[in-house]
Amino acid sequence: MASTSNPTTKTGERELVITRVFDAPRELVFKAWTEPKRVMHWLGPKDFTALEFEMDRRPGGAWHARMRSPEGMEYSNRGVVREVVEPERLAFTFAWDDEDGKPGREMLITITFAEHDGRTEMTFAQSVFESAEDRDGHREGWTESFDRLADYLASA
């Protein structure tokens, strides 16, 4: 159940869109985004370790994640669930925590899941970034996370 296509990335100055096809049913891909025990297997760039993930999947519910880099730095992010249409769509806010644990600037992430003959086309959109550099850093991190998601789905 690996990803069978290369990620397609479209970017505007302040928006990131990544489309990826996974060789897995969309119900499983959706659960891989919303069930903590599944998210823990893939969340974070290459060589990062997911330490914590919680999500109240109801609109208005909070979510929180924490991960560790290979160098031992910990990063936390959080947000609020805006929309859940299982297994078709998920939308939530996203903000990195600062060093005092307070959320920083908020962005919106929207993910759609379309099934095609047992495979899932996932379209991930995140905006609004402060700069192209910030957007590009997120593109790198999410692309590596989605590679890990493909590996997880192949073994799930």
C-alpha cells in the first residue's frame, strides 16, 4: 500500500498545495490523519520521532502534536478542528508553539481525500504563510512526512 506517485506541489507565494496518491483506501488514509495511534507512526519529517498526538475530531475541538528532531530539539504545534467530513475532508488551524508553549501565528490546513479504484488521492493545502521561505520549509517537512505516511500505509 505504498504511495505510487510522486508528490505534486503547487505553490503561490503564501500557499502550499501538495497532491499525493496513496495505494490505500481513503478510510484508512483518513484514519491515519485522525487516530493518534496511527498518526504516531508517520508524523514528522524524516528521522523525527513523534512524541505525542491528540485530536478532538469534533468541529471546535483541539488538537496538539509534539515531535523530536534527530538533534534532540522538540517542536510542538496545535490548533482547532474546523471541519470533519469523514472520510472526505478534514480542516484545522495550525500554529507552532513558541518556547513558552504559547501558540504562534495561525494558518489553515485543509485536506481532501478522493478514492479512485481503491487508491486515495490526498490534496493537502496550507496557508497563509508569512514568506516563501516559511512555505518552502513546510513543503520539505510535509513531503518527508507524507513519505513516512506512505510507508505506514504499506504496512497497516
